[in-house]
Amino acid sequence: MIRTASLGFPRIGPRRELKWALERFWSGACDDQAFGRSLADLRCQRWQQQRAHGIDIVPSNDFALYDHVLDHCCMLGAVPERFGFGSRPLGLHELFRMARGGEGAPPLEMTKWFDTNYHYLVPELAAGMRFRAEPSKAVEEFRAALELGIRTRPVLIGPLTFLRLSKRVDGGPAIELLPQLLPAYRDILRSLAEAGADDIQIDEPILATDLAQAERAAFPAAYRALADAAPGQRLLLATYFGAIDEYRDIVCALPVHGLHLDLVRAPEQLPAILESWPRERTLSLGLVDGRNVWRCDLAAALSLAEHAAARRGIDNLQIAPSCSLLHVPIDLAAETALDPALAAWLAFAVQKCEELALIARGLADGRAAIAEALAACEAALAARRASPLTRRAEVRERQARLTAGDRLRTTPRAARLAAQRVALGLPLFPTTTIGSFPQTAAVRKARADHRAGVLDDAGYTAFLRAEIERCVRFQERIGLDVLVHGEFERNDMVEYFGEQLDGFLVTEHGWVQSYGSRCVKPPIIVGDVARRGPMTVSWTSYAQSLTAKPMKGMLTGPVTILQWSFVRDDLPRAQVAEQIALALRDEVRDLEQAGVRVIQVDEPAFREGLPLRRRDWPAYLHWAIAAFRLCTAGVADATQIHTHMCYSEFNDIIDSIAELDADVISIETARSRMELLAAFERFRYPADIGPGVYDIHSPSVPETAEMVAMLERASQVLDPERLWVNPDCGLKTRRWQEVEAALPRMVEAARLMRHRHRTAPAQGA
Ligand code: GLN
Ligand code: ZN
């Protein structure tokens, strides 16, 4: 029998119930019981929703209070000693301390889940670590669903992916710990089997990445051990985010009962798998895009499914999304303000479940059984193809006219920097911030009131101007060198631009989880991108008018806007990035003409855009660098271009970052404990650089001496003449009280450095 399956569903709830529950709990406004009840409701709702919309195989254990990787740390006993929990059972308090820090212990590091904008907490492992199974979370979820009459398929992150996502605090490769880890996995599988879980989904998305030799070699024995854990239990190995390619032979030889393939990212892998995957085992076809919001081309998906069925019969086929639906918003039906003609182009998680059900029915009962749906789908797709919204002649013509010169600043960077330093009157170790200042409740309320029509345009502008003025005065008072306006007008660094650019749609409730209780509402790029008019100039030039100090204009870069939007699937990403870059180039020009002499183009998602396979890196880097340069290369030599990056691993692309040809980069380093600096031991970075000295994710205020120590470490691998002093990232999530305490210390740290290095004989002038 053909069945539909879901690999995972959004956790946040249709109205971000998870976020509100977490924040209430953290603030002490609700107790453990009330918190537990709201979560139980949410979990049930997710299961029932998937069932109601046509999913036969519903997952469990895909829900997480904060993060599913963190849940696995708890389930496997992979809890760092530094938290001092000893052998006490882990409760909510412990879970949130690992996620958020506290009581003197910093939280686990956070980084991006493959090439998504979802952040997971990085497990910290060490050689002597005693893994042990703590299966209660997975078992309880399974039982809770069973009580509702839903026999779920629990999801586990596979052991090899878990180890890849971990880091060894004592050095050495995490994979060495596999033998100690496997017994814990086996115990979890057994506990689930005892609870009645006959089917288990094991995710190994690392099969879509470059595997180390040791990882490849480890798969067979690891899966032998898992397969033997509970006789009769069926394991479905889920791969996604790309093709399994050269690992096909390894995968097909694994003693697992089922295999899931991402046929949206990698449809080309199907024929070979149909040859090699045994017919008596389950094949799960990932036909509906779990990473994007476009409506599925039902006829095309059905063709793939029919092809598979023709080769191997339909008995052991499952119809699934390409990956977990975690990455898409929940329900398109909530978008009541969206033009229905445009809504017809889209599908969110709920609609994707319905698409799966249709494909399964079309396969089981023939196309005639879903003729109406096929026709409606074809009509929507045809309307989208023909829509004038998707193509703008003037944008395409401008792209066609671009030359290499448009991406080139002709004066070498060193000469530009020297001229800028004089023109801007900057001292050694100049100080600045990354852009945003605290988004207080008052700021959020003014924005909401303005949106709701309670506060008129004039009132809102006056409010924002007052915030800007206060922020500028504060920065002047504490003696920062390059100021910012504070970004009070922005809800989000991508959505703000999405709202103002043609070619973008914004949703009302299209939230996706970024990490923990944090959600983002990615705009949707539906058509060619064009700028309607200046987007930031009035705020920045107002701020500049208040001060003689240089004011830094603040833009989100083309790669980050692309990366943090749902991107159209009918034009190559490189082309879309180029269109965004052209719109931003005009904004850069307007800022410059308005007298702004420093412009920062943020690219925190630059690294995240890297393809999962190294062989695909050069092509991406080529167009991503070109887009950034197109956006920034139109300025005069004296205009200083900054960029900013954070919360990723930058060491292996530092040479590409240099190729962006920005004059100054600020980059997160404090949170990841200055790991970045290792890159500069091998590579001489040719521009100014501000390694973050203030971890803005932590509510604690660093000591001046700590910041000086970080700057001294940086001075050992970077030319002190090239160093800037700044926080890791924007301050929007901090409170004014914290910022007012931390930034003067940062300015003082810079002053101390100036003093030391000016008087140090080696530094000369
Ligand atoms: N300019 C942005 C800010 O300060 C940058 C945010 C980011 O890097 N994610 O908030
Ligand atoms: Zn940042």
C-alpha cells in the first residue's frame, strides 16, 4: 500500500505558541505545570494537523523545546561536565541552561543546521564522556501520540550526523567516540521498541555532504549495531538536502529497512537508486519541497512517482516531503491579506501535506482520480509563468549591460584605506558597533501601533527620530568613533528590505524558527527585484545631520537577503542575487550622495550559502562575491565600505571574504572564543578588520581587561594598524542597561590599546 509520510513538522505553532510559552516560562510568569500543558497541547495539535491533512506516517520526537540537537545531547547523555549537573536527571532547568547559559557557565555554541537558517546547539564531547540513554522524551512523545490513536514514527538524528555536528573539546575527531556512543543509541531503540515503536526514522543528512574517510568506513558497522538493537523494528534512513551520489553503494548495503531520498534537490539520483535499492525494502520519495514555499508541480512529482512505481511496484513506496517541514511556515490559510491569485502559487506545511496526499492518491488510483487538483495546479503554475510580476524588462536589460568594471573598485584597497583614514579622522583602533541598538518594548509597540494605524506616519517618524537622536547622543557621549543610527525602524534586517523592494511578497504569519524561541518571517521573492525608491537614506542622513562624527549607513547585503528569503525557483539564484545587488547599489549611491561616508553591507549569511559539497563551492563563491562587489563598487575611493559576518565558520573561506574587497570587516569572534584568529596565522588579511570583543548573546557585561586581552591576542596575528574595536554583532537583543555598561568599557579598551601600541617602538608612527 502506498503511504504518505512526514519527516518533521514546524514546532512553533500557528501563532508562535511555543515562543510565547517559552518566554513566559523564562520570565517566571508560568510554572512548570502550566508550561508543560501548553506544550502538550502544541504537540497534539501538530500530530492531528498532519493526520487531518493526509499524512499516514506521522513523526514524533521531531518536536523540541529549544532544539532537537540539544534534545539528543540529553537523550544520549552527552552533557558537558562544565555545567556541573553531575548525575542528576536533566529537567527543564538544565536543558535551558545548556541552551542559554547561566550560573557562570556559558551556553553551548550555536551554529547553522547544514545550509539552512535554523541554528542548532553544538554538542560538546570529550574522550572520557559517559554516554548513556535517556529515552524518556522520545518514549513519552510516542506514547502521547498513541493515546490519540496515532502510531508515530519517532525521529532520531543518526549517530554519524550527531558526531559530525559535535565538537570535541579535548581535540581529536568526534567520530572516534562512535564505539562509546552506539550502545546509547541501541538502548534508545530498544526502549522505543518496548513502547511499541516499530518504525524509526534515522536522519543522516551528512550523506549529502563530503564524508571523511573515517565516516564512510563507519557506516556499515554502526548501522549493523543499530539494526540488531531491537529485532523486528524497521529503520528508515533519511537523507536530505542533496544527493547521496558516491555513497550509494554504502547506503544500499546498510541493514536498514527503508531509505528516504531528497528528489527535489537531487531528482537525478532516482534512476540509479531504482536499480540498486532492493525492491522488498521501503523507498521514501521526497517529492515536495520542504525548504521552500512554492506549490508543488503535481504532474511532475507524480511522473517521478509513477516511474518509481513502474520499476518496483507501489507496495513499498512512501510519498514524503524532501526533508522536514521545519523550514517552512505552517499554514497558508492564515494569510488572509494575500492576493488569492498569488497565494495559489504557494504551499506551506499544511498545504504540502495535502500535496503529498494527492500524489499518493494519483499513484494509487490513477491520474483521473485527482484530475481536478491536477488541473488547478497546472492553471496556477501557468499563471505564474505568464505573470508580468515575474519579469521586468528594465531589470533584465540592466543585467545584460553589466560589465566587469561595474564590480571593480580601481584604486587598490591599501591606498583607499589610507585616504579614508585621513578623511574620516579615525584614530588607531577605531571603535564602532554593528548597527542595531536595543529594540525596546517601546520601539516594538510604536511599530505595531503604526502598522495597526493607531500611530500615524508623522507620529511614527517623530518617534523614530527621537530614538535615533538619543542613540546618537549616547554614542557621542561615550566616545565611539564611527556611529550608527540604531536600526529602530527595522523589524528584521531582511524583511525590512523585502517590504520595500518590488518582486518581494511579505506574509503576516509566515514564521519559521531560527533558534529557540526566535523566529523569522522570510519574505518571498516572486519576481524580478527592483527598488521603488530610497529605503534607508532618510534615517541615516537624519542621524548624520545630528553629529560631526562619521555616521555608518546600514544595508543588508544581496547574498543575505537572498539566503534569508524564500527564493523563486524559476530563475538561478545567481541571477536573483544580481538583481538584489543592483537595487542595493542604487541605495549605496543615494547614501553616498546624501553625505554618508561609511556604508556597511551586512553579509552574515554569506557562509551559510555555501553548497554542502565542496565541489560546488567555487561556482557559488564566484557569483556571491560578484553580487557583493556589484552592490558596493560604485562608490568613490573616500567612501569606506564595511561588511559584517557572524556565527559561522569563516576560516576556510577567508580568502573569498577578502575578495569581497570591502575596506573593513567586522566579524564575530568573542562568542566563539577567538577561533577565527587561527585563519590569520595562515592568511594575511589585506584590509581592516574588527574581531568582535563583546559577546552580544550574553547578558553579562565583559570587563575592560577581557576585551583588551582579546585585542592583544588579535594584535599578535593581525597588524594592529588594521584593527577595529567592535561587538560581535548588533545590539538589538540586549537591554540599554547592558549596552550602557558594556560599550564604555569597549571604548576604554580601545583607548588602552591605542596607548600601548602608540608607545610601542615596533609600531613606529
Ligand atoms: N546590522 C545588523 C544589526 O546590527 C546586523 C545583524 C546580523 O549580523 N545578523 O543588527
Ligand atoms: Zn552579526
